[in-house]
Amino acid sequence: MDISYILNELGEERESYFNSIAPPIIQTSNFKFDTVEAFRQALSDEYQGNLYSRGFNPTIDILRKKLAALDGAEDALVFGSGIAAVTIPVLALLQSGDEVICVENPYSWTIKLFNDFLPKFGIKTTFVDGSQTQAIEKAITPQTKLIYLESPNTFSFDVQDLEAIAKIAKQYGIYTMIDNSYCTPLYQQPISYGIDLVAQSATKYLSGHSDVVAGVITGKKSLIKQIFEKEYMNIGASMSPQNAWLILRGLRTLPLRLEQSSSTAIKVIRFLNSHPKIDQVIYPFNPNNITVELAKKQMKKCGGLFSFTLKESSIDQIETFCNELKHFSMAVSWGGYESLIIPACAGISKTDFDIKNKRHILIRVYVGLEDHEYLIKDLEQALKKI
């Protein structure tokens, strides 16, 4: 489908709601039935229609259709947070005794899911270097049921070979799942490479206004239905109609926002690459990245998220630089209109900080929708303070 059709028309049956251009927020918890038989059918298969908004809702259905189409998927489910869109499908796919292979350095709450939560249910996780496809295949055991990817991840931007990993997984009858929050469907479509399930934090670019927390999973209808019928409905991590409407609003401008963020980030990266106090800029399309050709094969662009390191990377220098910034907000997340910065050392106690640990000295930047000169001037004045 044409992306303009998906974002502006798909799923929007305007004649059924007074020909209004913007879809309505169907803010209801439940739905009426005219006959017992119609009620019986809805109760017997909630996946087929609107019964109770913990399951489906007309506003949410419009969003589901658009998100599935953007990913080239058969169906989608939306959740109250990005980590719910990871946790609930994983729980639906696995049972006690199963094993997971997960790439190193995924999102922090994904690590907690695999390290702390799943072991309570007798599920083991092995973490491997995802850039080494052979390492993933070597880690497979008869109990392996899921390979979990994050390509690129969102601090050091490690890339995995999606097509090769999907082929290996299919040979062994193993599910594959990826967190695609960094790229969005506009810059990478993992399903086209054979990945089974694609998760995203809709909080990020999809919403785009830093006012919604949400998640999405896309894939084959049979898998999505499997997730919906038990874990999704039992755990109840559904999205509100209000938030679905806000994400629909955000989707209208997704291509424009991504393009602005991406093009401005390139200009900021050029500035940082030329600055004498910067040691290295880290992002998937960096010419020095060993997986740059793979990244360019799988991804259209990089968006606005990257990391860098200072030549003098003491914790005091990092903190001084970040504290001196005037127009980059220090905050988690990304994908909104505002530019953000996170020093990795903020998540580490000062006593545990190790200047020799490359991950400890990373400073992550998200470039929002501001003018590039405005952002570069801010970085420049902060760099003068160290």
C-alpha cells in the first residue's frame, strides 16, 4: 500500500462517523448487542469484534490496521507501553523449560524481563553477540523457542543480520522477534526479512509528541490471535482509546518528522565529528562501523538517535558537559519534537563508573525538530566548558 494511503485513509470509514476528517475517540468500556445470539457470538470469539474495550475498540482498530500495514504485517496489537508489547508476546510464545537467545545490550527493561522475570517461570535466556550470526546458531539448543533481536539497539547501535538469522530460526522451528523502535517501519521492515514478530515503543516516533506511552506488536494473524486470546486479555495491558487517537494524530506527520530529525542529525554529527574534544560518534551508518554495509542494506536511514564519546571521558567532564547544555533536555526516551541527551553514567553510581568501560562513557543524543544551527550552538558552548 502507498504510505500516504495508510497514514491518511486506511481504516477510516468516515461515512460511519458523520464524514469527520479526524476519527472519533470511542470512549466506551463496553458495547451493546441487539440479540442474545449476537451477544453469544461476540463472547465466543472476542478477536472478531467489539465487546469490551480491554480487547478491541473502534478507535484502536483504526490504529491497528495502519500499524500492521506500515510493517507489511497481517495484523497488529497495541499496548499500554512499549515493554508490554515485548513482555506479553514473549509470555504467549514460551512455557516452562523453554530457552531464549537474546542479543547483548537490549533495552534495560528487556534485560530485566529475561534475567529476572522469566526465570520465575523456568525459562532460561542466553545472551550472545548479535553481530555474530554464527554465535546465535551455536547457542541454539533443543529447548530454544525464541530468538530475540534489537537491531539497531539504542545506545551502541549494534546491528544484526535479520535475513540470515530468520533463515536459521526457521530451520530449527524457532520464533524470531525484534524490537524495531529505533527505525520504525519507515526505515526498516523486519517482516520482509522473515522475522515473525515486530515490537515497537509507540511512545517514540509513532506518536512523536512526547505525550503518550504505548507499544505495538505486528506479525501473522495466527500469531497475533494467539497472543490476544490468553496473555493479552488476561494481563490487560491494553491501550486507551484516547491514546490510540493521539497516535493516529502523530502518524499523519511521521514521514515529515522522521525526515527532519534524520537530516538534522546528519548535520549535528558532522559538527561533532570535526570537533577536537569529541573522540567518536557512534551510529549505524558510521563509516567506521564494522556492520555499516549490513545496516545500509537493511535500513533506509538512521533517524535522529546516536551516541558519542568525549576525548576526556572522566565522569566529571561528562557531567559538566551535559549540565551545561541549555536546549537539549536531559530525559529518557526519544522520537518527540524535543532534542534530548542521556549520559550512560546517569544509570551508574559514581563508585561503579569505569572510564575504561566503553558503555559507561557513552553520551546518547536524540535530535528532534529544532533547527540544526540552534542545536549545534548549544553543543558548542557546552563543549567549551570542559
